[in-house]
Amino acid sequence: MATIDLKCLFFAFALLFRLVALQSYNGPEDPRLNVEVVLDVPTNGASTTPDGRIFFVLARVDGSTGPQLVEYYPSNQSMTAYPNEEWNSYSGDKDPATHFLGVNSQRVGPDGNLWIVDKGATAFGAPVNLPDGPKVVVVDLKSNEVHRTYPMGNATRASSLLDDIRFHNSTGKAYLTDAGSPGLVVLDLVSGSAVRVLDGDLSTKEYMPVSAEGRIVYVQDGPWYVSADQLEVSPDGTYFYYQPSSGGMSRIETKWLDQAFYNSSLNSNAILGQYVEPYAFTTPTGGTAIDADGNIYDSDVDSQRIIKISPNGTMTTLIQDPRLLWVDAMWIDAEQRLWMPAAQLNRGAPFNNGTSKIVKPNYVYTLDIGVGPSPIDHA
């Protein structure tokens, strides 16, 4: 009971913090911020390989059409559909199991392959195409061909929004967040079996709608609520960190998630939820990243800043700049730079009565942070 009360107090204080902290930033630009890439469409996720390849998810919230996943070539500032046009050309008469319906995230994994999370819905707010739409697709970056697909239909619902993925290779597991139907998913990378955990737990639920630039974000039906979204695994694999997009970060030891995968008696909120710990009073967040020292970088979309969270949960401001407009999924490269795609997601058509208010061009920024990525996060 004491643990449950502590969790309730954590989220109550987080709510109060949100109401006090809701504000946009109009201060000066920070000269440390480097313009890395200029695009004519918004991207909500960047990843790179040690040899310099660059991949983007194109959010298409500006009303544009075209591929959802691309490889970017800095030499001539061009993009091509990845892994090919066919995977990016889904229509109602095509197999949802072998085409992208709605790419929500992508990242180069610790195995050097590109891992793509497809939420399985073709439009924002549309129901998930079950059972074959939601999936995790793995592309071999040497052959540029699909290596394996993990069907996720058994672990998702019509209201789900599979968001992102992180890895714990020593146990052969990956973890995903469901931002639509609050919960986490543990994926066994060998068998392909997936199990929902902390399903509907307080720590995976949103307690406030998302806000950005000091204002609540609205969709057609009202304020936009986003459940378990951002996630990271500590460099030693001990902790799994997660939060709803509205903020309030929790953590749980990965051993409990892994045991709950096999033990249905443990996999109940009343039991598994006892091991959840409040971690940091984070603000409305677009994306996160984790470095080799275990520091988490959290993008505050209300105040256009990047918060650095130390392993003990202490938060400090790394950088604040008015150009950091809804920085989404961040990335740390081999050159110790933090990639920050300024997606302007809250200005997109789904959140403005069908009219995009995104100001183009769109930018991906980088910042030298002096530490590389977590070795279990990506190659």
C-alpha cells in the first residue's frame, strides 16, 4: 500500500508541477546549437550508423505525402525510401504484414541492424489494422533487405499506438511502449513472443494532456492524451525508464519485466507494480536519449529545452533555444553529438483542425555533449 501511495503522490506532484511550469521560451538562440540537416518535411526521429549513414522517420503531419522511412544523403541533400519504395507504398489492397502502415520510430540497434516500429495504423487516430498491421521490422543494413519481422498483433489493441523500442541483448529481450492503450510490451527476440506488462498501471497512464509551447495540444475529439511513450534502458541493463508524454518518469528493474514475461502470476499490476519507482519530475516530452554514463536527455516541448537527467534523478538544463520546437526522438552518435529533430509536431495538421501550421524548412540540430551512446542502446 505504501508503494501505491508513493506512486500516487508522485503523479499528483507531477501534475502540480506541470500546471506551474507550463510556459514557452522566447529567449536568445544558443550558439552551441548546430544546424545538421535542413528538410522540407518534418522528421520525428533520426538515427545514424558509425560509418555515417543517416535515417529519418518522416512524420507527414504537415499534410505531405511520400515515404515514411528514408535514408538521407548529406552529399547532395537527397532522400530515398528505405528499405525500398514497395515497403513504403501501402494501400488497402496490399498485405499489411509486408508494408509500412504507420512508422512511428526507427533506430539502429546494438546489432547494427535498423529496427522499425510500425504502429499498424495508416492515419493519426485511426484504429490499428489487426492482426498484421502492428509489427517490428528489422532491416539488415549490409544487404538493405528485411531480415526479420516481429508480428505484434497479439500484444496490441485497436486503440494501441506502438511507440518505440529499446534493447537488453544479454537477456534476449526488447521493450516497447504503447502510447495508445497504456502499457509496456516485452518482446523475446529469439522466439518472437510478446507479452504486455504493467497494462493500465498508473505509471503507464497519462494524467494530463500533452502541452507544447505553453499550450494544451488538441485533436478533433478534445485534448490529446498520450500514454507510455518515452523509454530508455540503463547502460548496465539494470533499469528500464519510461513515462507518458505528459511527463513523470518512472523506472523498474528489467529483471522484473523479464520475469513477468514468463510468470503470469507476477504479471499483474498489484504485484509487478510494487517494483515501479518514481524517478524524475519530467515535463511534457517529445523524445529522449541515453548516453554511456547513464544520463538521460529529455526534450521539454513546452519550454524548448533539453533536460539532462543524471542517474540519481537530478535534472539540469543542458540547452534552451527557441528553435528547439518539439524535439522528438533524439540520438547520440559515435562522435558524441546529440541529434535533435525539431519536428514541430504540435503545429501539425492533426492538432490544428486539419491545417498545418508548421514553419518550413524543418531542421535537425546537433550538440556536442562529450559522451557517446550507451553501448547496449545502439551500434
